[in-house]
Amino acid sequence: MSISYRAEIDGLRTIAVLSVVIFHLGGTPLIGGFTGVDIFFVISGYLITSNIVKEKNNQAFSFASFYEKRIRRLFPALFATVAVSTVLAYFLFMPSELRDYGQSMAAAVTYLSNVFFYISSDYFEGPSELKPLLHTWSLAVEEQFYILYPILLVYLLNKSEKQAKLIIFALALVFFVATLIGMEFDRSAMFYLSPFRFWELLIGAWLAFLLIETEGPENKLAEVLVLGGLFSILYSVFFIDESVPFPGASALPAVIGASLIIYAGNSSKLALNLLSNSPMVWFGKISYSLYLWHWPVVVFFGYYIIRPVSMGEKVGLFILTVLVSWLSWKYIEAPFRSSKNKPFKIKAAPFVSTALATCVAVCLGLFFYLSKGLPTRFDSELLTELSIENKDKNKTNPCFLGQGDYYHNWVGENCLSKIDNAQKNLLLWGDSHALHLFDGLIHIQEKLDMNILVYASAGCSPMLDIPIPNNPQCQENNFQVKRIINEYDIDTVLMAGNWAWAYKVKDDEIDLSPVKATVKTLENLGAEVHVVNQLPLYSISNPQFLAMRLAKANYSEPNFMFAPYYGTAAAKQLRRLLKDESLIDAYSLMCPNNNLCSIYKNHSLMVVDNGHLSTAGSIQVAEQLLDHLSNSAQKRFE
């Protein structure tokens, strides 16, 4: 026996899924739409607990039946989404992208994608626009909960229902406190890993016990609670943006809002009118398919057009996603879930068929990975000519301190490139936007006539005495540059970073005045200091695909210009702050008119993702550096 159907919960699902979908389409006021996932977690915890408790009380519960329902509910539509995504990835993705997709596919069908995306959340990883299965991390969290929680719940129910309620609330509190503590150390883990999301599902579970014991609040109180819940959710989706540390306390508005509506919605006319009407219920019924299909649609469309999606196209994508989701619900979800028309005639069939489909998907994903993304799909000479497959080289550079690494992890002697008879030493200092200059510096090192030392930290723009948000190690790592200058007898310091994200004072406003102060401090130590200006950041993550498209279209021009979406303000601010003698204006080199930048120059890609330089791009900037140093020396002697 299952719990009575509550139409307002389907309406709550609609709010959750539309918040996520509209947020992912972008360009709307729903800056916190990603919190719709937290609403889903509360709903799932409530429903699963209500069903298990009632079935247990009626002696109708079995683990086999429970997991069979989960398989019928979740797997068919997921496999369909993965299958279509795989076909599109095969025909569109570059080798390195298909290789990475293969890993994510294997993780998605085994419900380990939250762990995979946490482990692979490297500073050099491409943005989410290249990860069509990224959204499956939340499904993995739920499935891991479904595997573990019923065993614990049944054990507790065998002891005492009252005791079960108290323990579940205590567990929710423990996991929540653990998340608050963990937010100070590793926010990515708090976002992706199940234990730090379980408290949200457990809040829903605790609600189920409350509503099993009581009928819920009286009508007037119910109206107040539902209204409060709606305002709490609205606050979450309209005011909690990606700059707010999340999850932790910032997830509470969505969780509390969903909890209030679930608790009081059954007795509320407001909930009946707003959440139980036909359109809201309809979207709620297709919400699982809508969640599954929306992100691949957004990803592959944006990938193919290689430019920002227009508002009209976003509306079209929304309509397309709704249509595909309805077809998925009608012809995949509903038939597999229906007890009247079961596709599986044999009781073990759901488990066996799911295991086989999972094995096929995992094997295919491993094949994509081990074959390095099937580069044979493309002309090998073209791949080499366009430098398409040099994207991963810096990830393993021993001189690059990853997220969370401190100065003691850096071994300077391994990061020093020496040449014969060089009398001077140059320090390359900054974040990954410093590291990507290393190839270019090596190319000109003989002309430069300097030994080159590399000191780079992920996410740490080279500024002294400034805390970098979300990277507590940066202030300490940057402080150590003074020691490095003295220890390695540094003559010249080359500072480079992703200045556009360096030091935000509010929203998107940045303050780069610490750069000028840092230059002065280092000059007082006796070093000659030069700063590489901000480089353009693009709205695409797949310039390799752009180059391939140009090549296949027989694009004869040696250059292809593309509008940057970020970086101009930072470049202008550094020009105002620094003298010509200290600023190497790489932005002007790449973007001669500020509005269009050379993403493809002299038949070579300048970048490997949305902002990091390719080898060819690095050499371009290094040659500018060489000219700059020559001119700077000439001026000093005049």
C-alpha cells in the first residue's frame, strides 16, 4: 500500500524542475534556480519514508519490491537519455571530450557521477558546457540514499517508530553540522558528495513521520505555513546566486520552504489553487524526464552553434525540451512504471536487464576512455595541425599547486629550467594563467637568456596580503613569493593571472589595486617586475570544435575573430593602474579592437578552452614579452 496521492507535491516538483531548467537556460532573474535540486531532495526523502513506513505497518514491504520500483522509476529514462547523448557525443565531441564523456557515462549509469564529478573537478577542467551528464550528480545522491536508507529505516522501525523518528532527525542534524564544518575546507565535496546532502533527504523523511502521526496543521495555520514556504523558495531561486557559498546554510531557504509546503499543503486552499491545478500537476508528472533531458539539450545545442544562445533560441530549447520530456514520460517512464501494463513479465527481469544495460554502457564508456576518445573519427594530420589534443598537458605539471595545496607541496628545484651561461633568473608567478605561459617562455628562453622558475597555484592570482575567495591557501602561498625571490636570487618577476576573477569587492566588480601594491613590494626587494595583462575569456569551452569546423568548411583566412564575454574590464583597470614599463598588454595583442579577439590566428588555435592559452598562443604572448623586455631595457639606458 502506498501513500495517498498529493497533487500539490507534483506542483512542488514543477517549481523545482522549472527553477533548474530556467536557470540552466540562463539570462533570467532565476539566479538561484539550482536550488530546485534541494527541493527535490526533500520531496524524495518524504515520499520514500512515507511509503516504506506505511507498507511496513501493513506488512507489505519487501526490499525486492522496493528496489524493483526504483529500477522501473529511474533507469529506463536515464538509459534513453544516456543513449541519445552518446550518439551526439560520438558525432560532435573532439577526442579528449569524448574520452571524458566516456568516464562520465560509466559513472552516470552506475550512479556514481557525483563522486566522479567531484574527483574530476580539476582547475583545468572545462566548464560544464562540455559535460552533458553533469546534472546526473543529483540522481546519484538520491540513488545512494535509496540503497542505504531503507536498510537503516527498516531496522529502526523494527525497534520503534518513535525511536526511528528521533534518530532520523538526529542524523539530519549531524549531517547538516558536518556540512557547515566542511564548507570551511572543501566546498566542492559538500556540493557533490552524498553524506553532505543526506540531511536534506532526511528532513523530508522526518516530515513523513510527522504527517503519519498527525493530519497536519489547521486550515489558517496551514495557509500561513504554505505562504511562508512559497516565499522561502522564491527567496532561494531569486536571491541565492552562485557566488554564495553553497550548500550549507544557504540551502536552508529551499529546504525549509519545501518542508513547509509538504507539511501544510494537504490542508491549504492556497496550495490547492497554486500547486494542484492541471498545468502544475502536468509539469510535475514529467519532472523526472524534464530534469534528465534539459541539460543535454542545452549542452549539445550550445556546443554546436559555438556562440552564446539567444533569448529566442532559449525559448525554442525550452519548448523542445518539454516536448521531448513528455514523449519520454509517455513512452518510456509510464509504460515501465505501470503496474497494469508491465513490460517485464518475469520478476527478475528488471534486475537482469538493468544489469546488462549498465554493463554495456560502462564498457562503451571505458572503450571511449581507453581509445582516447576515438581520434580515428577525424583526420590525424588535421588534429596535429590544429594542436587540438594538447589540452591536458598542464594538469600534471609538478610546479602547479592544485586546489588546497600549500607552499610546502612545491619543490622549487624541480621547477627551474636552466640554460648554459645564464646570469639572470626569472620567476613566473601566478595561477593557471601564469602556468600556460611556460611553453612560450621555454620557446624564447635562449633569446631571453634567463633561467626560468615556475611557481603557480590553482585559483591564486598573484597578489600579496589579499585573501582569495574560496581558496584559503592562496594568501599563504602568495606570501611565500618573497622567500622564493631571495632564495633563488630572482632578478625578474613575471606576474600573470586570471585577473577578471581575482579580487571581487561585490558582484562582478573587481579591485585590482593590490596588483600595483604587490609590484611595488617586489620592486623594493630588488626585482624587476612585469605584469601580463588579462587575456580574453570566451563564451565557449570548445575552441577545438571551432577549429575543426573551420577546417572542414575550408576556411581560407589565417585568422578567425571571436567576441570575448569577459576580461575587458580587468584589462582596462590594469592599464589604468600600471605604467607601460611594467604592463605587458597581452589583451591588446589578442584583441586589437577590444570587441573581437583572435581565437584562431595564423591557422592555429590560441586557446585550449575558454581562456587558457594553447602552445601557439603562449608563444605569441612570450614573443610580446621579449619585445617588451627589450624596449624596457632600452628605455632604462636612455
